[in-house]
Amino acid sequence: MKESWRDAAPRLDADTGGLRVNIEFREPGPEDPLFLAAQELGDRNRKYLGQLTFDAWREYAAAGHILVAIDPAEPSVAQGYAAYRTPRNEVVLAHLVVRPEARGQQIARSIVGRLSEKFPDRRGIGAKCRPDFPADPFWPRLGFVALGSLVGRSQEAHLLTYWWRDHGHADLMTWSGPPPSAFPVVMDANVFIDLHGAKPGSLSPSTRRLLLEVLGDRIELLVTPEMYNEMARVADPAERRRLRNIIASQYPRLPVHADRFESIREVFVRSLGKEPASTQDQSDLNHIAYASAAGVSTVVTRDNPVLRHLRSVAAADIGVDVVSPEELVAHIDESEAVSAYRPAALLGTGYSLKEAGTGDDSQLREFFSYASGERLRDYEQRLRALAGTRPSSSRLLLADPTGTPIALLGTLPLGDVLSVPVARMNQTALQATLAAQMASLLRTCASDAGARAIRITDPHAHPVLIDALLRDGFQMNAAGALAISVPRLCTLNELEAVVTGAVSDPSISGDEADSWLKSARRLASEPSARAALSLERQLRPMCIVDAPVDSWLVPIRPQFSAQLFGYPQELLARRDGLGISVEHVYYRGGRSGEAGPSRVLWYVSGAREGVVMGRSELIEVVDGPWETVFRDFRRLGVYTRGDVRSVADGRGQVRALRVVNTEVFPRPLPLRNLRRFAEGLGHSLQLRSPSRIRPDLFASIMKEVSL
């Protein structure tokens, strides 16, 4: 019976192979005795090798394409060798041989690793081998995967397996991260067969329903390179070919360098205490290691032993959650706030924003978009052009709390338009939330530069950022993404003239301006709350003071306002989970008639005097049992479970006010001024609970804080 990682007895030699020897490498020429030693070793193993003529041997040697491994103690003995070619953009092995006396000492692994080090810019290393040869089961241990089968050139037309060791370079078929609303999930072979196999398991209907219907477009299903090895073990050739075609045509390639995979795999095996002996156990482990190497944090499986024995180690040591399809549903619900909607802000959190300097070249290089076909020279030229127009231009570098760069915005004012020739992001769990914050930051940059429009001119802008821009009110056209930013107050009668002025720059075409102008005219002639708030959102930070929109004055305690909105500032940093969000929730026990869509003005009480510190758009009001409402919105609020329970009414009910796009006023309005405005307009103030205020008082407040 084969040993399994499911067994209790650990193996001490967790790394593949036995003891390593002291290996050095030589590239002998045609006249070098070591060349003859390699040739003799190949001749002794010719029954398992492709035929090389005498001239071919010498051509390989003359080109430096014979790599020989030696033990310095026996420098004239070839412990193993590789003969290879470098066609196109890859390395192709013609021979890979280890002398029988040296096998089990990782000679082959060392040779292959040396080739990867020697040719890091090549896509990878390819090799062909008959599946009935003794070497066939060893290729996966060297970091190769079986991409497919082909017929050899021999008279017998033997079937050959094409093996591939990837160097992790991106191409058009490479996975470049999930859509902004989807959670990436790697599936193992049993789940893949449930979805695509001709003879799936008994749980296939449940697997298909959960993954394809219940979760649907909330997840992006991925396969690892190990799936090719698993499909190579399918007995029926036609079914094996069909499943391989599905992998190649329906799933993107995970860009994982074999060395990166092997290093993570080694950590995983060391934590387990033993190397899996069975082929299936090795594949189970490899799927998880590949997921970690690709930056995917979740693997879904139907394999109960994997769930029982690998789950805890995978989560603790290589950062991968292993779940069943049923558990995945709960896992996505729990994790969505982190992966797509989790709140966070730039100021007052662990995130940092700075102008990139000359010492930040290595960090700036991380945003080069090789996967989209960008040339490094073009990218460097964009950065240099921005650096050369300082101080009017900016290269804003956003780093996470660990100092890792995660976003880069390059801006340059051109007349009334803020041009953005660089708009990049790196993969991160907070990507969608950070992208929304980047869109808001561009509006701030435009206001600071006196620009009334923002145009994204980066042809390689990150797709998640583009999606956030479109949600923020940008319009997409052949020239890039365009937005209008109007930092002023206006009335409905002034609206068309204000928008006309904002789109007057010669670089903005009539077609581009038309939709905003039509919206302004329609709103002026047929005012409505929903249309007014929609146009304000597109033209932020514009405010239409006499639009038919209800306005609410809502009191909030300083400790909650500080965490939600960053006002007042505190000595301790805000929680990263709230700081960068454009969306928040506020709980209360009573009901004052609040309804969305409407506006909220936030009144913060103070030790000496309260202030009106900002405004938000109220998009939803939800009533319900406090436990249910807290569970649904806890990712968006600062209230603890006890806080929410304490504000519930006598029936245990609470009200949640869900708000977006909060603007913190640069100059908050003191209570004494608020009282003066209210008294002058004959408006009574109620500061203990939310109260609706009249349009004339709202307009007076906004005019004062906008001076």
C-alpha cells in the first residue's frame, strides 16, 4: 500500500529526491572531454531518448546548448546532462539524462533549475516523452505539467506527452486578476469533473447548482497547471483530449513560475511533515500550492480527506482557504466586504499616498503592464515625461499598510482638462474599494489644479480602475474615459450655463459634452430628486442647492464620526476597513421619516460647540431586527454589536442609514452660525435626532461651507 500524506508516519526527506550532492555545471564545447562523457551517457540511454546524429551533437555543443552537471570530486564524470534548443521564446529539451549511480540526488532538478536561471526571459521549458517510458512519472516532480499529447515522428508513431515548465510570464491567455465584482476561486479535479466530465460524481448536480447558479458571476473559477497532469491520467483518449481542450479554451492560464510554485510547495510539505507518495495526493497538494503562488486565496474541492487534513495547514502556512462548494457560498458572503466592497480611506489609515521620487523606480516598475502588450520603453517614457513637468504634474503612489505599492496615478493639467496618462493598480484584496477611492482622488486633483474635466489617456489603464471610473460618472469613448468635475454650487436656473462652461475646453467634443448637457436641460425642465442626485454624482463636487431633494440634519457622536468619516481627527489611526470606503452605514433606534434618495448633513456634537462637518448622499434606509441589520451592514459601520443593540427600540428594531460619497467640509459650520441661519429663516432646529430641513436652510449652509 502506497504511503499517503493521510498516513501518520512522517518522512524526513520532505523534498523530492534524496540527498543533494555538490553540483557544478559546465557547457563543454565539441572538443571538450566532458562533451564525450555526456555523449557516452546519452548513448547508454538511447532507447529512451530522441535520436541525435553526430553532427547534431556537435551543433548543440558548439552553440553552448549542452549543460553538464558534475561533482567537483569527479570533474571528468558527467553526473547528468541536458541537450536543448532555444527556438522562438522558449527552451526545448532534446535530452535530459542522469547517470544511474547519481539518481535520487536531485541532479535532474538541479539541471532544470539551472536552465530556468539561465533563461528567465523565456516563456518556459518544454519536453516530449513517451508515457510508457520510466521517466514519465518524474516530470511533475521537476515542475512540469502535461499540456497535451502528440504523435511522434518514429515509424511506430508512438504517442508523446508534451511537458511544460512555466516561467510565469503573462500573455493574452494569462489570468490578470478577477473582475471587480467577482471572487477568484481555484477548483481541483473532482470539482472540474463535476462541471465538465462525461461521467461526473453523484454530487455533480449540487456542485453545478452552487457554483454556476447560486454563486454565478460572483466568483471566477480557475484551474491550476496541475489540472493538466490530472487530465493526463484520464484513461479514455477522446475524453482526455476533450477535457484538455476545455481547460485551454475556457480557463485563463495562471502565470506562475515553476520556481515560485516549488518554493511554496516546499513550505507546505515541510509544514505537513511528509511528502505525499501517491500521485493523487501530490496533485491535491499541488493545486493548493499553485493557488498560493498565483495569489488566489481560495480552493474549492469535493475531496473530504483534503478538507480534513490539509485545510488548517494551507490556511496557516501558505494563506489558502480550502472549502467545499457548500462552504464556498458562506465564504464568499463573509469575504465580499474584503475582496470587493470592504471600506477603507487614504487619510487617517495605514495607507499612504506620496509623490513618487527618483528613488522609487523599482516600485514604479511594478506597474508596468506586460500582460496588456505594453512596451517597457513606452511605459518608462510616460513616467519620465511626467517627472519632467514637475511641479505641475504628479506621480501619486499609493502604498498599503505594509509599504507595498498598490496604485499609481500620473496627472498633468492641460488647459481646463486634467490629463491622466498613467492609471495603474496592482492585485490586492481591497482593489475595487481602492479603485473607487482613486476615482474620487482624481476629482480632488482636478479641483486643486483648477481643471473642470478629467481625461484618462492611459491605453493600459487597469480594468478594475476603469470600472470604478465608469461607476463614478466617467464616460468611455475612443479617446479614453472622460469626466466633468464642477466644484461649485448652482441653482436649477444656472445649471445649463454651469455645465456648458465646464465642457467648453476645445479638447472636449460636442458628442462628448452632449449627454451632460441633455441631462442638465432635462433636470431644469423636469426636476426630480433622483435625477438631481444622479447628475450631482456625475459632476461631483457640484451641488444643486434648490433641487427637489429632501435634506436631513443627522446628529452623530464624535467617536463614530471620526471612524466613519475621519472627522474629528484622532491620535489613533482609523481602521483600514473603514477608512477608504465611499460607502458607510449609520444606525439609530427611532424613525423620523428618513428615505432615500436624499441628502444628509452630519452634525457632530463637541465638548464646547458642535459643527456641521459634511454631507452624504442617502441611498437606502433599512429597518429590521437589530441582529439582522447589524449582520447585513457590519462591514460598513463602526458600531459594535453592543452599540447596535443599545440603540434598538423597545421591540428590538433599528434603522440603518446607508450613505455614499461623503464630502467632509474644509471649513465645518459651527453651531452658532447654524442657529443664526435657522433663526433668520424662521426654521426651528432639532439636534437630538434626525430632522428634515428646508431647502433655504440647506442652501445657506452649503454657501457658508463653500466659501
